[in-house]
Amino acid sequence: MKIVNQPLRKKDAMQLVTGQPVYMDDIAPANCLVVKLLRSPHANAIVTSINTAIAAKVPGIEAIYTWEDVDQDARRFTCAGQTYPEPSPYDRLLLDRHVRFVGDPVAIVAGETEKAVDKALSLIKVQYEILEPILDFHQSLDNKILIHPEDNWESLCPVGADNKRNLCAHDECGAGDIEAVLADCDVVIDRVYHTKAVQQTMMETFRTFCTIDTYGRLNVVSSTQIVFHCRRIIANALHIPQTKIRVSKPRIGGGFGAKQTSITEIYPAFVTWMTKKPSKLIFSREESMIASTPRHEMEVHVRVGAMNDGKIRAIDVYTLSNTGAYGEHGPTTVGLSGHKSIPLYRTESYRFVSDVVYTNRMSAGAYRGYGATQGLFAVESAVNELAAKLDIDPIELREMNIAREGDMMPAYYDSWNTSSALDRCLKRVREMSRWDEKYPVRDMGNGKVRSLGIGMSMQGSSIPFVDVGSATLKVNDDGFYTLIIGSADMGTGCDTVLAQIAAEVLECEYDDVTVFGADTDVSPYDSGSYASSTTYLTGKAVEICAQKLRGKICALGAQLLGCSADEVVFDGRCVTRTQPAADGKNSIALADIATASMCGNSVALEETVTKSSPVSPPPYMVGVAEVEVDLLTGQAEVIEFNAVVDCGTPINPNLARVQAEGGILQGIGMALMENITYTPEGRVVENSLMQYKIPSRVDIGHIHVEFESSYEGTGPFGAKSIGEVVINTPGPAIAHAIYNATGHRYYELPITPEQIVMPEK
Amino acid sequence: MLINIVLNGKKITREIEPDLLLIDFVRKEGCFSVKRGCETSNCGLCTVFLNDKPVLSCSLLAARADGQQVTTLEGLQEEAAEFGAFIADQGAEQCGFCNPGFIMNALALFRENPEPGEEEIKEYLAGNLCRCSGYEGQLRGILNFLAWKKDKKRGVSL
Ligand code: FES
Ligand code: FES
């Protein structure tokens, strides 16, 4: 392979490092109306009256909208970017008279300047009937307080939802007689784990601008991972036809799943549709902290049963998930907490039961790892505890029990483990981390100890039978190619990775493939960049597309050479006859074919391929944290994190590596510092980067990533996904290391210095 | 009020509101490399030079820059490309949103301390948050750049 598996520079790299204006707020028209939202100060309330008369008189104010401008009986919608019919319930209105969390929008204000809008916001008078909220997700199910009592609440899919029980989803599955197998085990680890809501905290906050285009349509430019879903969501929210809407994305300043939910789009869309004037909404960091779409808080009850010789026989998982005020990604995230943790192990029996409940907190959403992160913290922690109980080395215990390539994985939707280097990942991480020498703990002699801990992880590669990846490739003058995609590069480098795949198949230079995406008016349909789908699924579409395009190039080349398509070959530069021609016209250059295609030609030199996959091959990873704990202050610092990843073939090893490094540090943040907490009234405490600390470069020693690649036959050039699997190991590995340092087990994240010095009994 | 600023080497005179922040001023002047990531002076995305010293433009009134020199990445394109290429070679620019502020501050570091050690680098850039990279690739890029610079210097003096 010449281009695939090469560490090429990202297509947009030099534009980004030199600070070119490529993001939403750099390209928004200067005359955009400024849009802001008035937010509820109450966690659960009904707006009884709202007076905007004085606010509307502020000079420069263009429009103020309240629930009175929105039909409260109209069909509800979800902001979750998912394939229709969405599993997430239709539980939102553009503006709802019933506000359900502190920060829920009460009014939309649009004006010429930020100052005018701020002034108007302060002059709107709202009266609320304050209702008792539910903030604790343990209290939610079958509570007499209903978060969504309304009759136009709707669940489109059979996910076991019931708004009259505060239930967003319920599911049960399993194999074998779990109770009997557990009863027959020598040892059962039976624990309850708790992970909190945490923020994606991408550096570019949520933002969108809208204009009316030449055809009178609504043109939405948004920092989004999901242009096509976004178009439908806006249509649902505004109750206008999708034909009236175009959505495109510029460069995106990070997403991590946050921008798989339409957090901002619907508001400026409404303003521009009503006023026919350009408008923009840019969330402040505070808004991105209090009214966004963080990870689902989950409580995961795990029972792992094993024999004294180390054989794991059964895993039982029950997950309670907190979706907050709205159900975005509620029914689907929870599934990963079991389906992407249990299958790591060969078991005789398993069971996985889940409930997802509403509360009066901000809605949760999609965050890298998507539920697997929570489940893996629990299951991997339980396995570490099991190892201690059995007095077996935790790596050895895993080597005895992991699912191997070729296994059937019942808990992974009964699919085959088609490619796995998990065993090699374990072996390599043992060497990298110098496990045999350093495990479990070393006293550094200064009140500090250094200890190791381990965790494994898996994820999927696209949602099987659902996700759609597409690519269009066309030949231009001179014989260069344009690749048009609907997936969204949000810093992941997918524009580059997909171009590498195209260039490899077309045997051209990497620079000869230009990339365009994503625009609903232009791009072929793609469900978007989420669910670890882009490299695997859209990448496969690109591969097939490029192969088909080669066929067309040959066909036209042969026509120009006066022979049939099966008498020629294409080497990336020329189409050449396999048998010399009588007239000596043996070969024609791609550039000449391209030129000829623009004169008297009836063969379109372009191709579009759409791909869905019946399988979702898991990438794997093993992570070992080396943590230094100051036993006096409780300060814990990750001084080394060693990780070995099996993402199949890394299409671009540089980009795969930085994905892994970045995901690991996010996982470390979740393990040691990040947490969203609420006041008793339901207000988020961590509403800025001052309170909500994400790791800075002094909070981490070194992260080392290596690859042990399996070959996934269904992926492009053997590739699987990389984006999400990388965030899941720090949680269990760090908790394990801290146990080895302190002798105390932690069942909740984050683990703070206070908890380390003063552990709860 | 009226202010005079030398922005990226160009003298400009503008009528501004007294409470206008420097970040909004420079963006209005087309310096879009300057980004806002927070309201609490915690992210470093908005770093610019005020008389060649790095400052957070979100925490400074434009009026305070009256009569002084302000430099953004737009005014340092060559340096940015030279150093940025090493970040690009790691793939560590990723989403890119933190890059201008990070690169401004890194350039300030190199001016102050041409041969910083790893800990010095981390300390100096501690205020530049990045959510994509895990900082490791940025560090590799910096170290490679410094090694290249050193070689270049040696080459010249030989
Ligand atoms: S914008 Fe965050 S520090 Fe200036
Ligand atoms: S590259 Fe995205 S925040 Fe640094």
C-alpha cells in the first residue's frame, strides 16, 4: 500500500495551523442578527405569563418569540441526530410552556447587536408556576411527578418507553440461565458502579448561522456532525418541508458526539425563517455547560461469576441511565453499557437489563464511547476485583477469558468476532508498561507510591443495518478527482483518511484527490460522523466507489482507443490496451480521457456508492495506567498511560495515534477530575472552564500508543474504527491503579484527592 | 472613543465603545484566527501579542491597547507556517480551533527561551487548553521543531 497506512498530513492542516477563517463564526455574514435564548431559572415549571412588550422596544430588537408563537399541540420532535424513525422519543417543542431543567429555553430574542439582545433579555418578565423537580434518577421511575405528562409525547420505536412512568426506554436480553450459573460459581463479584455526566467540552462551542438563499430556501451553516439529520430535525421543529432547507458544515472545532445533537440549529433557523434575515446563535461556554448534551449518568450493577481456577462463567449487568429532561440518545446509549462490555469475555451465560429515566436535569446525549465507557468502567473494574479475589494476575485472568477471533459473541448481538488482536494487545501492553516489574505498586520513598492498573475496551464500527455511508467521486479536467462526502470531519481527519483510500484505489497522488463535504444539497446521503462509522463504512463506500470509477475510466478510455473495456488496463495514469493495436494507438492518458469526457461525450465520469453494513466489527484496546499517588494529599497523577489499540489497519497512523492520545486524555479527565454537579434547586455548579476542569498539559505525564492490527475483511483495507474505543480504558485502569496504591476500591468516578485521603467506608 | 493601534504592523484609528474587548476588536478587523473558547480566561484560545508579549485578548479592553502594537497570527504567517508544519506532521492540529492561540503562545515561548526543556514547555503552555490532542502530539511537534531549529543554527555557524 502506497498511500493507505501512511502518516500523511491532514488536507486542511496548514490552513488550520496558520489560523485561516474556516469556522462558522469566521464566515458568517457581518449583518447577521444576534440570537440569544432566555432560559428558565427553575428545574420544573410552567410559564404562566410572559411579557415581552418592554423588551421589544429596545432599539435594534428584531423579534422575540415565546411559547405563544409555537403550537403546543403540534407534533413533538427530538434533537438527536439518528436515522429515522429515531429511537429517541419525540419529546420537544421549539419553545415549550413547560420548562424541565434550569436552562430550558423560554424565549428567543433576535436583534442587531449583542448589547441590544442582552438588554432585551433582561427586560422580559416571566411568571412561573413552580413545580417540584426530580433531580435524583433513583427517584424517577413511577414517581407521581411526571417530567413529560403531555399527550403529544411520542415514542417512534419499540424501545419500551412510557412517559407516564418517566421511562425513556427499557430493555432485557440474555442467554442461558444466569441465576443458576451464578449460583454454581465459586466466586461472584457483586458491585454497583456509578459514572457521572461529563461534558465533551470541545473548544468551539455550539453555533449556527442561517440565511435565506437565492431560491428563498433556508440555508443553515452549522458546526454539526450530522448535516442530513439536522435538515430533518429543523423541518420537524419548524414544521416546514425539508425541501425548504439546506444544511452544510464548515470546519468544526471539535464535536466528540456533542454535535450529533442539534443543540443550536433550530433557534436561528426559526428566526431567519420568520424574519427572512440572516441570523446566528453562538453558545457561550456557560450555555455549553448548562444546556447541552453531556454523557449519560449511569449506575451499573455488575455480577461476575467465576471458578477458583479463573474461568469466568457469567456476567449479569443492570444499568440505570439518566437521560435528563429530554430523551436524546437515551434509548441507544444505554445498550452499549452491556453490549460493549460483556462480549469481551467468553461466558456460558449473560443477562443485560436496562432502564432509562427522565429527570429535571439538562438532557444527556452522545459523547464518544456512548454508554460503552460507563459499562466498561463497571465490568472491567469488577474483573479487576475478581482477579484480586482469586489471586490471579489481572492480565493472565483476561488472557484466560477474552473472546478470541473466530468466536461467536452472544452478548454482541450474536455476531462473530471476525477480527481481533486483543490477545496481542494484552501481551504488548504487559511489555510496554513493564508490568512484571512495576505491578502492582512501588513505594517511591517520599510519601508517594506508583501503581499500575488495567482496563480493556471494545466499541463498534458503525450501527449495523442502520448507518449509511456514501461517496461520490468524479474526474475533472487534467484528471484530478473530487471526492464528495456527507460525513463530517470535525478534527478527526476523515477528509484526509477518505482521500487516502480513494487515492490508493485510483493509484493517483494523494494531492490529486480534493474533498468536499458536507452539504445536504450536494453530498450523497450519509448518516453522519458518529457511531465510529466514518472510516469503516464511508471508507468502504469510497473504496468501492473508486473501483467503480476505475471501470468507467476504462470504458471511456477503451472507447477512445477503439476497443472494448475488457481489452484495457488502467494504472492510475493511462488506460492501455493489453494487446497492441494495429493502428499503434495503445495508450491514452487520464488527463486526455478527462478532456475528452467534456466534449461530445455521453459517459458520466463520476460514480456514487452507498454502503450499509450488516456487521459492526469491534476495535479493541488495552490500557495500563501508571499513577503516582501522594498518600498525604490524595493527589493522583497519571504519569504514564500505555495503550495498545487494534483498529484493524490504521489508514493514517498519525491520525489514529492522535485520536487515541486525545481520547485517552478525555478518559483520564473523566476518571480524575470531570463531574457535573447540581445544586438542590437543580442548577449546574460547573458552568465554566474555571469550575469544570478539563486536563491541561501539566495534568498528564506521557501517553504512549501502539497498534496491534488485526485485519477486518469487511473494512476498507482491513480497517475498523478508532474514534471511540480509545476513551474507555482510563476509567477502570486508573481506579484499579488507585486501589493498588491505597488498598481502597472506588466504585464511582471521578476519584478526587478528597476521596483518596478520606475514602468513604 | 477614538483609539490608535498598530495591528499586525498597520496603523489604524478606530472609533470604539469603551467596553469593547480586544478579542472582538481584532475579529472585527478581520483577524479571525483569534478564537473565543470561554468567558473566564481559562482556555488560551484568544492569545495575541501586545507589544510582543502574549496576552489574553478576551480579558483586555481594546481601549487598553491604545497607542500600542497588537499582533495576531495573521501578522505572523511565516512563523506560523514554519512551526505549524511540525504540528501538522504529527496530525496534532486536529480540529484546529485551539491552534492559533497555542501557536501564538508557543512562538512567544521560543522568543523568550529558544531552547526550552519539556517541563518548561508544559509550564509555559499550561494555559492553552486543547480537547482533541491529549497534548502529546503537540509536544512531539514542538520538540521536533526545536531540534530542527538547533540543527539549522548549527549548520549556519559551521
Ligand atoms: S477566550 Fe478563553 S482565555 Fe480568552
Ligand atoms: S485541536 Fe481541537 S482543541 Fe486542540
